[in-house]
Amino acid sequence: QGHLITHKQCTEPCRRIPPRCPRNHPCNKLCREDCGECLVRVEDTRLPCGHLASSPTCDSVRDDSSRKKLSQRCREKVMHTFTACGHECETACANANSQLPICPKLCNTMLECGHPCQNKCKSCKEGNHSCKQKCERTLFCGHICGRECHGGDPCPPCDKKCSVSCVHSKCVGKCSNICSSCVEDCDWQCLHEGKCSLVCGAPCNRLPCNLRCDKLLACGHRCPSICGEDCPDVSFCIECCSTETKANIVDMLEFNSYEEQDLDNDPVIFLQCGHFYSTTTLDGIMEIDKSYEIDEEGNFVGLQVLSSSLGTSKPKSCPDCRSAINHVKRYGRLISFMRLRFLERKHMTSIEMRLRRYSLILRGEPDDAKVKRLIEILEQLESDVKDGPMRKVFEACRGREIVVTPPPSRPYLELLRLRAQCFTRLILESNDVNFNVAIDVYQQSIDYADADRSRYMSSVLRLDLCKLLMNWTALHQVKARVDHICNRVIEDDINAALVQEAIDLKEKCNDKELKEVLKAMNQVMGYNYGGGWSSHWYECPNGHPYFIGECGGAMELGRCNECGEQIGGGSHRLLASNRSSATVAEALQD
């Protein structure tokens, strides 16, 4: 026992030979330690895989089994074709010779979003592809989406900082938040073309000036910019600026440098991003000919009516850094118009989100108190729809030379439809106050849709009106109107689903009419008119049912009330074009 304690405490070098060492190397550990594996480095050794192990430890190559295990950790690079995916690439020898080799390449399968899958190939064996790239779509505000790729789904609201600004103010909220256009007086003026008489947020109503600015910079040299624009910093003076600044290409047509540019005939315009270009270059980028009438000599002679399509296009950007072009007074007519349409779009996007939320509330079977509160909210929202940013600018201009476009029809029609549905929920009996209001709102929305040529919403609203009439009015009072409305939807043929719904409503209307007729006849199953119940029912050539009383035999000719085709017969003989309809009565008794 004393020897054991002494051995465990011994700090002398071990002189033993490790038990598994085939080369009798002395142990290089302390006496008190277990010898374990022999860690002495030996000569390079050929492994079963064919590669040479450089200076392996003695224990790792002591026998065939050890060399095989070392081969399974071989890191030499080899080319290998992976049967699971078909990729051929370089990989570690050990991986290539394993039972289930793992492909190190990226999957790169092209996804529906248009991006290649960036997962490792091994993680996509079961088809679990995923896109890890950022969405690069340009939003209507001009910002890049930048969110994780979301395929064909709409981009979420922009979370960037709002870019709406002018010389008077700057929006400090998120881009997706509603903000207002500036109603301060526009400051664009010059001695040659006068002053814009509208507010800052309105499309300018004065003509651009083509002359070079005659003001002097702080250095005493003449301003190189166009008349009416703010003069640049002295560092952009053509006489005083650096060689690097003079070398900038300012004309994208002739590729003139700043130093080569004829500033008297074609001055330069300085952008907020710090880049600058010739007036001719930026006039082309900004499509100034769509804002102003220009004669053959290049002079501005009048204002163009701004097309609504300009308001839906992306903001014009700097050719160098792609930053949106703002705060250039020469293009204030287009920039303000696009900004107004952008604000209108943000405004209507907010309206649409609220409408979706209110629609979900109405689908949740709210009580009457909540429905009445929702009606009040929708009435206020209707005012908000009409009172958008463009109307506020119009009012600030006091109606001078600015046209206010009507609100987009789809949100407005959805709002009217939701209001009508609210009043429909409150109906207690036919012709009560809520019934009449619902009818009026539906008719108002249909008239608006027709005037706006919103054919889809027109058909949807017409079908809603038919359902309301059929549910709360005696059929003989509204059948002609329902048929007329459904026929209009069928004729418009917007899509197959709406047409089929109209056809179904017509059939339902006909079935309901027959049931009302039966009720008036006071018929019951088993009552005998001289024959069985089913023997009294027939169909015209177009499939419209009719009833023959008495014995049920055809004794005279008539006309179908629905289509005018000849029906009946004579001497108990039915017209060949007509047929018996035993199934009609059975269906109506269900």
C-alpha cells in the first residue's frame, strides 16, 4: 500500500513502454501518469485510402485497424461526384469515402421567387428549400423593400424613414405612416419667368427658365447652375473647384466633363445627394416634356396636363447613386405631383387596412350596438376617403389651376358595400328604416361603380342587392328587378364565378316563386286533381316549369311566362316540344 501511494506521487519520468506500442518507444509521461497511447511521431505512412499521413503518432498507425481509422479522418482534398444530388466538387477524402457522403456545395435550386436556394445541399435533400436573400423590389415610395424574400406575396409596409420633405418642413415618421403635403407658399421664382402662385405641395404652375443663374458665389465667380435654383457651395465653382470635381462627367449624352461643359448654354443642376449633371441630362431623366409644352426651339410655352400614370411610376433617381431626385425647383411640377400621388396612395393604403379590419369585425357576428358604432366609424371614414392630401392642397390653393382627382374607386366602393352590409344586419322587417337605407346605399354604390367603370365591383354590388331584395321582400314585387339585375351581371361577364352566382340566384328566385304559387294554391302532398301530384307539372322547351289544373291533361295552348315559348297542347296531348316534369313538384315539397 505504501508503494502504491509513493507511485501515485512520483514525479520522475516514466521509463516504461506503452503496452500497445509496437516500436518499444519509452513513455514520455511522468511516472505517476498512465502511459496510454504512444504519442511519438513516426515516419510518413501510407493509408488504406492511398494518401500519405504526414508524421502520424505511433499509436494511430500501430496496426491495420488503426490505419483504417486514421484513413476515415483523412483531410486530403479529392474530386467526388455525389450521387444523391449529382454535384461534382472537391471534398475531404474521408467524406468522399464515407457511407453517406455530404455534399458541401450550396443547393442553388432556382426557387419560385427567382432566387437560388442558398442552403447547404445536404439540408435540402427532402426538398426543404428556403430563400435567405433580401427582397430587392422597389416600393412605390422609392425605397428598396429589404425584408427577407417573401416570394410573390406583397411587400409589407415600408419601415424606412419617410422621404417627404421640402424647404419648409420634413416628415420625421416612418415611410408607411400618413403624412401631409406642405401648404406653405412655393418659393420658386426668378426675374425672367416670375413666381409660382401655388403652395409648395402643389404641382408648380410657372414655366422653367433656361438661362444660366447670374448670381455670384462667395468666391466672386458666377454661379454655374440654372436660373431659379439655389446656388451651390463655393467648392463647386468651376474656377475654384478641385481637379477631381472638374473631371466629373456631367453630360450623359456627349460625356462632357464639368470642365468641358458650356455652362452658358447648358448649366448644371446640383442634386441633394451631391452629384451634379447638365440641365439637358436631367431634363431627359425627369421627362420634362411630359410636364410642359415645348416648341421646336426648345422654349417652354405652356403647361402639360399631368397624366395619372406619372403618379404611379417610381421616383426619378440620380444616375450615379440612385437616390431619389427631390428639391430641384425646375422639376417641382413633376416632383410635387408624384409626391401628392404618393401621399394619396399612403392615405388609401391606410384606409384599405382599416376596411379589412372592420370587415372582419362584421363577419364576427357583432351585436346591434357594435354594428351601429361601426356605421358611425364608416361614415367618418367616408369623409376621410374624400378628404385626401390632394384635396387639402386644392383647398390651400383656393382652387387655382389645380385639378383634384377623385378618390380611387375600389376602397370607396368597398366602404359603401360595408356600410350597406351593416344596415342589412339591423333589418327587422321588410321596408323598415334600415332596409330602405341599405337599398339606397347599394344603389348609390352601383351608380358610382357604373360611372367609374368599375365593372367588377358593379357586379358584386348588384348581386348583394339581389340577395337583400330576395331575403326581405315578397318575390312577386321584386322578381322582375332581380331578373333584370342578374341578367346585367351575366351580360357583363366579368368572370365565371360572378356569372354562375347570378345564374344560381335566378334559379333560386324561380324556385321561391313556385313555392309562393303553391302556397297560394293551398296545395298539399296527396291532394288529387284527377291524377297524381306530379302529373300536373310540365316544362316548356327552355326548361321553365308550368302547372295544369283540373285533370292535369293539356287541353289548350299558351305561352311561357318566362320565355314566351308555346306550351300546353290539346285533347290531352302535350306539345312535342314540352315534357312532363315530375321532379319539379318533388323538389318544391322539400
